Amino acid sequence: MSVLSDTTNLRRKHVLYCFFAAYVAAEILFNMVPLLRPYPVFLAVAFVLLHSLWTRRARYTMIFFGLTFVAGLLSEIGGTAFGWFFGAYYYIARPPWMVAGLVPIQTPLSWCVFLYVCDALTDLIIPPALTQKERSVRFLFFAAPTINGLEAMGLDMILDPVSAGHSWIWVSPGPFFGIPISNFVGWFLVAFLSTATARAIGSAHDLTSHGSIQIFQSAPVLLYLLFLAKFSTAALFGETLLGQGRHSAPELVLVGVATTVPYVVFAVLSLLSRRESTVMGTLVGREG
């Protein structure tokens, strides 16, 4: 990717900040109005698309979002129509734009957002020395999608318990707060297979990084934490936020923290290490 001018970088930074602020505001305000709850995902999609276009090139962006959208949609149709992948369930919240009368269009769009955030977060976790190597290395094709799958599954361990019964109903409830174990296996497999395929088809030159622009690097961490905060709030104040007699489940917050925060810690430590290396490299260059 060609070096961007400082002016272009600054404009893109401001645009990303605006989209991120709008998405956070929508998540807070729209959740107070039941009819508006499905719509913040559109702002989230716009944000991650811009982030991907400006950090990973257009080719990888099209490949990644195309694959994750199709994977999310097909797996959801398989689950709602035949009980495949996750187990048998059906949607009771039916916003406009239902696909085949089974799945809200917002659902596969949410898959795109979740999986992109996980994939970008994983790129922060993987040591820079590895990310600079050719992306055809088998280790990256296996390790990165595996981390993606674990991150997505960890997030779903708090997402599904606070949403099931409000947005969808499980035909045969399972042992984890009413969620079947097959659901978490399905989340891991969808995340692993779709992101592994994207990395296999994509090129090493499609995955780049803007080390000088803070929001480009910190956005995956911020969004991942935002998801945790959103579902933790729903777990703590479920009856108020979700209605239908749902009670508070503070133990889910502990589950969410345990299954998601370790990835954030690794990503932040990696970011700090990269910035320290960049500063040291700059100082050495000046001295030389």
C-alpha cells in the first residue's frame, strides 16, 4: 500500500472517529426503543468496512466480508430451517428484511462485524515478526483462524444467554444458561472456516497496518470491549433492557470477562510492544 499523506490520514482518522461515535451512540439510544434495536448494526458495518478498506486493501475486504456474510447467512438458515450447525432454533423478533422468512438480514451482517473484529484483534495478538512474513505460512492459516474461532465463541458465551428468549427461541434448550453446547461448537467452526478461507484466498499484500494512526490499531480492541460492555449491561439489567420478564444474571458478566478479556490483554500488550519498537527504531535512526 502506498504511503498516505498526513492530510489523508487525518481525514480518515476523523471519519472513523465519527462512525465509531455514531455507532456507540446508536447502541445506547436505540436500545431504549424496541423497534430501533436491530439497526445499530448498519453503522457497525460501515465502520468495519472503512477500517478494513484503509488497513487491509479493497481485495481482502471484498473477500473477507463476502465470505463471512455468506457463511453467517447459510449457517443461520441451516440452523433455523434444519437445526444444523448450532442446533434447532427460530427467530421470534422479526424486523423488516427477513431472508427466506427465517433470518433477519441484520444477523449475517452482525456475523461480518463480529468476525472482522475477531480477525483484526488476532492480527494484533500474533507477534509482529510473524505478521511480516509471507501469509502463505501454514502456521498462520491454522493459528489465526483458531484464535478467531475462540474469540468469537468466547463472545457468544455471553451474547447468546442474554439474547435467547428475546430474539430467538431454542427448540431444545441446553445446559449452559439454556444454550446447547452445539451452538458454541457452531460458532467456532463458522468463524474458523470463513476466516481461514479468507486468508487462504487473500494475499499477503492485502494485510497491512497503519502503525502511525492510533484508531486504526485500537479499533478492534475498542469494539471487542464494546460488545462485552453491551452484553454485560444486558446481563446485569436484563429485565429492564430486554423485557419479557428476563431477570438479571450477573454471573454472566464473569463468564464474559473470563472468555474475552484475555484476548484484549494480549492485544494491548502487543500494541504497546510494537509502539515501543517503533519509538526505539526511530531513535536509533536519528542517532545513526
